[in-house]
Amino acid sequence: MVALVLDAGTNWEYFSGIHWNPSERSRFSIIPATGEITYICPSFEEDRFL
């Protein structure tokens, strides 16, 4: 599998359209060469994430 893994910051906003400032809590987007994007975040922030 070939994928791009991004954490919060300018590259994340550019590739996913999500603006989220970096913090001590990791949030990731996994963007595969083919298929759907997967998002990972702390469960208590899931309702605010997207």
C-alpha cells in the first residue's frame, strides 16, 4: 500500500482541506494512492473533527 500520512499543519490543510492547528493530541489523515481517506483522532474530539 502506498499512502501519504499527514498530521495537523499546512500540508494537512492543503491535501485534505481540514484546518486544525498542531497540538499535543495527534490527528492524522491517511491518504492512500487509491481508495478513501482515513482519519484518526482522539475519540473525545471526534464530533469536532469533521
